[in-house]
Amino acid sequence: MKSIGKLIIYLLLLVVGFIIGTAWNQTSEVPVPEEQVAVVEEEPAPLPENLTDAESKTINLFEKSISSVVYITTSSLQRDYWSRNEMEVPSGSGSGFVWDEEGHIITNYHVIKNASKATVTFSDQTSYVAELVGVAPEKDLAVLKIDYENRVLSPLPLGVSETLRVGQSVYAIGNPFGLDYTLTTGVISALGREIQSQARRPIRDVIQTDAAINPGNSGGPLLNSSGRLIGVNTAIYSPSGASAGIGFSIPVDVVKWVVPDLIEFGRIQRPVLGVELLTNQQVADRMNLKGALIINVTAGSGAEKAGLRGTSRDKDGEISLGDVIIGVGDAEVKSNNDLILALEKFNVGDAVKLKIKRKDEVVEVEVGLTSS
């Protein structure tokens, strides 16, 4: 009996000791105030294993640039045939990118052409109604502006297109066929190409690439391997309308001088001579004309001050052809488009040397450029 009693007492002591020890441990823990608890920020998803250096760089380029690229949808007003009520209907879509921290968005002119409303959507699916600031149909460029309130905008860094080389890697980001944020890669296939703009004027020095560019990519950026903007994707060459390995981009050097004018004036402030040119190509072909024939000279213009002559008709009805511009500086002029593109390299107020053909004589004159 004594042994059983001792065993019971021993077990009771063990239980009591366990309870006291547990209570002591709980009271000895010092609670951490909530404000001192460290908040661990969510880290970006780790890259997959066994990636090559080229793959890692491409992934980083895309993830870094995607916040600067936008999806643009447009709509137009149409009147119902029966009720005569106006309704808003979707008219197209395309891509664009952030130009500056003031909310300016760059896209193609043909993306927003004839649209009454444009909506800009970012990669986080936030959308803004955009205001049209300026257009340049002759360069297929347009500038929109959004009221982004407290949003932090990330403009794309600008590169240089003058130093590009065939074979250089390029990356196109856009929304082909309405598929959000697609990356295609390739190389520069050729430089110095020429395409027709919406204004039926040529755009020269265009970049040709084999990076897939499809409907919806229009207005999106073409980037170099450093993530810098080198072009604005504008067209594909394909009978089917799908990418056939030939896409074109407006070089960033053109974009850099067009966009500031569009933001400030709404259009390109083109320097002009102050002349009216023959625009009937059939007449020019029948005359075997090589150059830009002056039809009329604007009063008070630089052309009038320099003594340029327009085409006239005498009292007997005989036509006396005016001066034919055949050169601007070192550039040869064979057509009106050659003259327009040559003058783009100058600014309002510059004096340019023209080579003109006057009857059977070739002379040089200096003309001061004025604004259009």
C-alpha cells in the first residue's frame, strides 16, 4: 500500500511540474508589438532554371518595357438609319507607348483616323479616355494625351536610328489581333526602305524587320537589345494581311523631330519656300520633267525675295514655264516629294541653296525658309 501511495504522489508531482513549466514558458515570451513586425514584400517570380543569357535578357527587357506600352481601342459615331439616333460603335484597335511623364501617348495616325473616341489601356488593365493632340498623316504618326491623375508613367528611353545596322536584334511589343501584350523578336532585315504614308507621301529611311508585325501591332514600339526605342511599327507587307516576315517601322530619329511639333502645334511645322508646285504627274510625265516645277510664287515669301519665277502665260496665250528646282543643297530633286523630304532637314528661318533650271540655264539661288 505504501508503494502504491508513493507512486500516486510521484505521478501527481510530475503533472504539477509539467503544468507549472508550461505556464512559465508562456509568460516568459515577450509579445512583439504589431508595428514592429516586419512586412515582407512579395518578390517577383523567379526566372525558370537553365535559361540562357539571351533568354534572361529578353525576359527582363519585356517585363521592364511592358508598363510603357498601351493598347488603344477606338470608336466612331454612326447614325441609325431608322431612328436617326447616333450610336458609338467600335472602329479599330492598335498599340502605342508612353512618350513622357505629362501623359502623351504615341501611336500611328491610321490607328486613330476617323475615330471619335480613343481609349488607352495599360498592362494592369486600367483604362483612360484619350484626347487627340496632333497628327502627321505624312509620317503616319499621332499624339494622344491622357489625364492619368496619380499614376506614375514610365516613358520609353529613346535610342538612335541613324547608327542601326542590318542584322541587329530587335523586339516588337504590341497587341496583334487584340491579343494583349505580345512580344516578337527578330533582326533588322534592311534599312533605308520607303513606304507610302496615309497622305500618299513617301516615308523614307524606314526600318525593315522580320520580327512578326500583325494587325494590332501598329503604333507599338520597336526596341533594341537595350530596351531603347528605335522605331514605331507601322505596316506589314503581306497579301493576306498577316505577318509574312516583312514589317516596317518609322525610325525614331523621325519620331523625335515630329512629335514635339505635334505636341506644341498639333501638326508638323514644315519649313517652306513659298511656292506652288505642279502636282499633275501626267502633265509632268508628258513634259519629261525632272524636278519640281514652280507654278506660282507666294507674295512676300522667301522665294519671291530670292527672285524665283513661276509659270506664266503671255498675251498671245503662250505658256512660259517657271523655274524647275533640281537640287537642295547636296540633295538631288527629281520630283515634288524629293523637294518636300529635302526641306525636312532644315528649320524655319534657315537659308538653303537651291539649284534651279531656268529655261536652258542652271543657276543657284539662296532662299530663306518660312513656316507653313
